[in-house]
Amino acid sequence: MRPFVSIRRNRVALRRLRRRLQRDGRGVAAVEFALILPVMLVLYYGVVELGQAAMADRRVTQLNRSLVDLASRKTALDDNDADLAFAVGQMIMGAISTPTTLKMTIASVVVDDKGVAKLCWSAQKNTTAPPANITLPDGLLIPKTSVIMAEASYVYEPLLGDLVVKSALTLGGNRIYMRPRMAAKTGTLNIEQVVRIKGTGSAATTTACP
């Protein structure tokens, strides 16, 4: 009978060893998961960050087009018109941006009789600097004409600080142009352009170029 007892004991020992190895396997899996989890989280939040940044970039482009479209429909752009256009731009960005991280500019650029482009006037939101280095595409450099120019930029702050993206991203900053659609001819060169009206009542001033 002893051989049978020995075999039975060996089977019991093997079952115990198998259970122990199974428990050890679960422990190894837990350790592996703990090591992989931070990498998985970084990848996940990286995808989220890139998605948010891409959406913000698309919205900046959309609001830039809206700014130039709204301004080009005017015969004259007064302070209320400018404020309304900037409010529309902020609405397009929605909750993505804060009121101070979105910079917007609307401007009128006139091409004189010599084919030189000059800034006539500009209206800004969250920036006081007028557009610099005015250079129009060749197709728009037609003497005695004008265009409305819009420029918007947005500083994207990463949701998780510098965990995924090391610093804030400046999105947009590209200029877009459109011909005035309802403007009247004015100025010494009789150029069709949108004029700028600042102030109200007797204090209002009108700017037309040249």
C-alpha cells in the first residue's frame, strides 16, 4: 500500500504547488499592470490633449472666417459692430477659451494707386498692437482697391499642465482676407472700402483711406 500512499501524496503536493504558482501568477500580473498603468494613462491623456488642441485650432480658423465675413458686409464698422463681431468669435470658441486668451483683430487694408498696401484702420480685442508687416497676396495687390483682414490667435493651456505638453501652444495667427461687399467708394482715390467709425454722437470720428 505504501506506493499508492506515496503517489497520492505526490498528487496532493503537485496540486498545492499548482495553486501556489497560480497565486504567484496573479501577483506577477498585478505588478505588470502597476508598471504599465502610468504609461497607459499618459498615452490616454496625450490623446485627449491632442484632440482638444485640434478642436481649438479648428475653431480659431472658423472664428477668423466669421470675423472677416461680418466686417466685409458693412459699409462702416462702428464700435458696436466690432464688439459684436468679437463676441461672436468668443461664442465660437465656447468654453475652450477664456476671455483673455483669445486675441482678435479686424483691419482694413487699402492698396493705393501705386499698388502699395497700407493699413487704414484696425480694431482689436485683448491686444492693443495694430497689425504689422502688411503684405497682401499678389492676387489682391490691385491698385485702388481694399480688403478686410482678420487675424485671430489663441493660447491653448494644456489640461494637465506640462504632463503631456511641455508649454502652452499658440494656435491660429494666420491672416485671412476678403473684399468688401457693400462698401461705398470714398477717399481721395475713390476706393471702395469699409470705413471705421469710433465713438458716438458729436465725438465720433470716421476713418477712410487714403
